[in-house]
Amino acid sequence: MTMLKVGEKDRDGRQKRIEHSGKYLRASRTGGLSLRAQTRAAGVNLTGNTRHGVRVSTRLAKNTQVALQNGRFILRGRYGSDAAKFNLSKSGVTVSTKTPIGSFNWIRPGRSSAKIAGIQLRGHNAAAIQGLYGLFAAASWFVGALLRMVTGLLGGLHRLGTAAVARRRLAEEEAARPDVALADVKPLGQRVLDEQAVSIADWPSRDQLAALAFALLVLGRGSTHPPQPGADNSSTSVAEAALLEDIAEAGRQWDTWLGPLPPDDIEPVFGVLVSIAGAYARDNAPYRVAETLLALDDACLLDGPKTLLQETMIDLTAEAMGVELVFEGEA
């Protein structure tokens, strides 16, 4: 135990009351110097104090104590929580509220207490300090609430502005997307294939898939170069290498159909794409068609976000395959 409890904290983290409380000797600012001894027998506490005399006390019930001190009857009771504690005494019942610096008695302010830097105050001085503390706490709460409200308002305005910018960007992207319809471009694609005497329906599904992949992954990004294996060829599987070769061969087929790539007119590309997608859908089970479309959609993201051209191609491919795309949040 430190001298006069300086530096010691109570259960609320505050400096304990500055006093000395030994086994027999007590010394404090308000109580002065006194000797004290206590014993207990048959549930009764007997306390002798050179300053306050002799006191006999016992617990009548939980949180309730009765005592006789120098022939004077004492009744004490404490019930309830710190926010509203009921105090029982001979003179009646009062209600007090615990605060970070002590307690304030609402019915009898003169019974309030306050402790500042280990110095214990009671009575009207403590009530005045509690009142000042209450005003300060209320002002602090009001300022904090105002700051939170302003912060929330600014945050809401920021989110609203961000959402507005996002909606505007989305609207601009939608306006910039090619406005095409399956019924309009399909005849153009069929005409190209007829001129080249190509029957996509006779192609194996593997070649159809490669042609779809070249259109979406290469032409969809305005490029002419098919995907290449990684720098470390040992990490490329046999199946992946075969697929890359198929895509490269499909690129040569596209070049034969449409001339030098990328073409100046994109609508014939859309037409050939939907013709291939329709043929692939007829030759494969619906679940495989859906899996293929999702795989192609994921592959479009390998080189970054999808372009507007890729978005349009994916939509046309899904429509030609008879697959309904449901975006997250629309189900």
C-alpha cells in the first residue's frame, strides 16, 4: 500500500480517496486522526472508534444494514443500479445517480458526493461540483452529437455524390454501347458464312468454342493477336496449350471470313458470332452451354474489365444460346 493511497485507483479507475487506513489507525482530511478496532461475533459487528464511539451493526437483508452508534439508531439501504440507486435511511428514501466523479442525490442534493484527485467532498459543495460537471457533460454530449450529425451528413452527401457519379458513368457507358439486335445482325453473319461456303453446324463443338473464344477475347478488345502461353511453358497444361492452338486457328478462319482484322464494320462480326453461338447451343446440352458462356464471360476479365464491345458480344451470345443472364441483385 502506498503512502496515503497516492497513485492507487478505485474500481472506476479514479484516484482513491487520499487517506491512511491501517488496521487500527485512520487519518483523513475530513475525519482527522483516529484509532479503530473491529470484531465480529454471532453475525454482529462491533466497532470502536476514538472519534465516533462504539457501533454495533448487522445485516438485516441484502444491501440493508441496521446499527446502533452511541445509542443512536442507524438504518442504511442501497438498492438498484448506478443510474438510479435508491437510498434508504430513517428519514426516508432518496434517489441518487452515480457519475464519474461521485454521486448526485436528486432528492437531497446535500447528500451528494464528489471526489477530485483523491480529495473527497460531500454536501452542497459536492452538489455544486456535480452540477457543473453535469453542465459540462451535457455540453460535451451536445457538441459530440452535433459533430456526429455533421459527419453523418457529410458522409451521406459523399455517398450520394459517389452514387450519382456512378449512375452517370453507367448511363454514359450504356449510351456508348453498340445498339444492335440479334434479328438485325444474324442475317449479316449468315451471308458472310454463305459467301465463304462455311457450314458452322458441321463443325465440332471444340472448333465452335475456339471461334467464340477468339471473337470474345481478341476481337472484343479490338485486337488481332490470340492469347499466348505464359512465359513459363512448363506451367501450361496440355489441354490449355491445345485450346490456345485452336483459338489461333480460329483467328485465321475469322481473317478469311471478314478480311483483315479488326474489321471496319463490326456488325458482320456480331452476325457470325451469333451464328456460331446458336450452332454450339444446338449441339450441346443446356447445362454445358450455360457453363461455357460463364467460362467465356470469366475469361473476358483476364486482361482487365470487360470492354463495351465485349459486353455487347456476351449479351448477343447469351441470347443466341438461349441463356438468360441474371445479374446479382436481380434475382
